[in-house]
Amino acid sequence: MARTKTAVRGLKQAETENTYHCRDCAHHYDEHSKALDGHLLLCRCPFKKEGGKFCILLSDRACEQFKPIENGKVE
């Protein structure tokens, strides 16, 4: 089945629509698990994985409850 140009445009628009990740959200907490180069990989979120019971990747796409971190400070 061939895709039309408008369908492809819609896919590209949906991919670029949400450019934020969990690391950019004010709700994430408990960053841990360093990679070999020193950056952190995991965190917890009160809105994902049973209320923060399980870890998520900092590089996951932001969810509907996304709230940006203001001036580098978490509220």
C-alpha cells in the first residue's frame, strides 16, 4: 500500500510535534543510573509506571502532564 504525500507529511508533523523529553519536565525526580560517559539514564515520574513505582528513561517522550522546568529549577 503506497502512502500519499499528505499521509507522509502528517507522520513527519506528528514526529516533530512533541520535541520534549522526560528530562525537560518539572515532575520527574530521582535521577540515577549513570552511563559509562557519566550522564544519567533513569528517573521516576508520578504520572507513569504505577505512580513512580518503576523507573523510566530520561530520554522518553514527554506525556500529557508535561510541565517545563522554569529557569533550570524544579518546583
